[in-house]
Amino acid sequence: MNTASKEQRLTTPGQVADILRKRRKAKGLSQTDVAFKLGVSQARVSAIESAPASLTLERLIAIANLLDLEVVLRDRPRKTATAAW
């Protein structure tokens, strides 16, 4: 796996699920492995990956830590005005 830092902007819960699933697979972990380390059922991990809108911030941070990710909030760059036609 590439160890270079890769930043990803999130705009939907589905993006969170996709990032977590891809990272879990890249690390060679099954849903069962993640579930065991988090102390939840495999079904719960599956639910998080298929319906991430129910994911709590606490659980997101726990999963991110487990997968060597971090959750960062920062100011969004201001949009520059574009010329009107």
C-alpha cells in the first residue's frame, strides 16, 4: 500500500463508507477482523459500510484510528467569484 498522505474531501456519507471499505481491504482486514477489534458484530461493520448515515462520530473516529486514518475538520477555502457571461 502506498504510504503517501492522501487527503479526501467528503460531501456525502457514501463517500465515508467507500473510503473505510477500501482502506480496510487495502490493509488486508475482513469485516470480521474490524468488528473484533472494535468490539462489535460483523453485521454492524457491514451496516456501516452499506448505510454510513447511521455512523456516529465516536464510531467513525474509532474506525479511522483502527485503519490508520485521521478525521480532520478545517476551514473550507473561499470560493472565488467568477465572471458573469
